[in-house]
Amino acid sequence: MKVNINGIEFKNPVIAASGTFGFGEEFNNFYDVGRLGGISSKGLTLEKREGNDGIRVSETPSGMMNSVGLQNPGVDHFINHELKKMKTYGNIVIANLGGATVEDYIQSVEKLSASDVDMIELNISCPNVKCGGMALGIKSEIAYDAVSRIKEKCTKPLMVKLSPNAENIVEMAKACEKAGADSLSLINTLKGMAINLRKKKPVFNNTFAGLSGPAVKPIALRMVYEVCNVVDVPVIGLGGISNYEDALEFIMAGATAIQVGTAIFSNPYAPIEIMDGIEKYMKENNIKDLGEIRGIALR
């Protein structure tokens, strides 16, 4: 069950996805979160953020949409408070990082590089002020420049989280790898919206929101498959993973590890059940190491 990402050993391939697991403390009331391979923190920014006003989450027939707005305590508070507790769980701690400008990212990366986090997951899906509000993860050339500059200041393994809204996910992955990304995670949420029929206006104050859950899984799986065919760095797959069968599909498509997110909202035990399901499948099929099936579906 052990997997290695950028020289860091995870006890198993199941990671709690950013924004769905907080900093792990609440879920420790349900089970020992230290059993998981890792936890990706709630999305952090340089300064504290209160998040978006209005409705933040809306259910869909096969998932959910969210417009939380990266509510978080800020990087300094995370390092001085939440991180200390996360380090007691005994698994890999990944700091998920967002920003409004490349300069914000660089300042945050420098702080996190000096901390006890094991890895940094760079969320390049955030609307970037200097790009006219466009996310860094839309155009490959903009992402290349940003990741290159951030990587120069990063002394921790740098995982870049890709947006499915990129103009070309394959070119985006190749650009980030060339820029120095040590690993890639994908996908982030898809852009969607909902309309309140009674009020006759969009549900979310920001009009659009991020779609996640089972509805996006076939798209996420396809993108992970495409990316794993063209890059040499480890890929972490996520997007609609709800059970161990989903997780194994991503691993067979080439993913080194997987992240579980939206499923946790309806079933807090989902990551543990997925972890146990993978182990059972391996025993039943006489698979001694996940490497035996990783990427087995790739051309």
C-alpha cells in the first residue's frame, strides 16, 4: 500500500483533498485520521480570508457546487497553530496554497518552506489579480512563468494542482513539469452555476461556482490518463472518487496516489473505506505492490 511521491513515503495512496477535510481535527472524532496516507490542508493564502458572502454550497443530482472563497486563517496562523496539530497525526502533511498574485505565492512558499510541512500543493486555479482575474492555470505560458518563479523559492517538494478549465490540460501539465513541478495533482473543480427559480437569479453571489463529485469523475479520469501519458513526474488523481473502485481506476490510469474530497461531505468515513477497499482488492487479486497495476491501462 505504500507509495513514494518525490522521495516522501506515504503509508497508503489515500489523501484527504484540500477544502473537504479542514485540517483533520474534526474527523479525528470519527476515526484515527493518522491512518490516511496524507492530508492536504484547507486552501491557504498569505493573509487571512473570510471567504465569499451568501450561499457557499449547493447540491447537484450527482455532486455539489461550492463558492467558499478560500476562507482560511492565513499562512502564519496555520504554521503557528493548525500545522502543529496536524503533525501529531503521523501521516504526510500537504499545505495547499492559493494566492491573488505570484508575489503572494512566493511570500507564502518561503514561509511554508521554512515550516514542518512535508509538501506544498500549489493551487493555480485562483483568480489572479495581475492576469485580469484569470486563473494562472488557464494558459500554459502564464502557468509556466508563475510555477518557475515560485519553484525558485520553494525548498519543499512542489505539487501543482491543475484546473480542468485549462485551455489544454496536456500542454498545461507539460508546462508545469518543465517549470519545475515535482508532481501534479488533478483535477480541481469544473466551472458551473445554478439558478434559484424563486428568486430568478443565480444561487451564488459570484454567479459561478466549482462543480465536484461523481458527475466529474469520467472527465477527471480522462484528464489524469492523458497527463500520465505525457509527463514523468508523479500524478495524484482526484475528481469524483467515491469508492475504492473509483480509486483503482485512477491508479490504473497512472496515478501514484489519489485524493478524496466531495464524498467526505456525505460520508465522513469515505477515505477509510476506500483505503480498506483497495487493500482487500489487492489481497483478493494477489497484488503485492500497487506498482503492479499503476498505469496498467496506459497505452
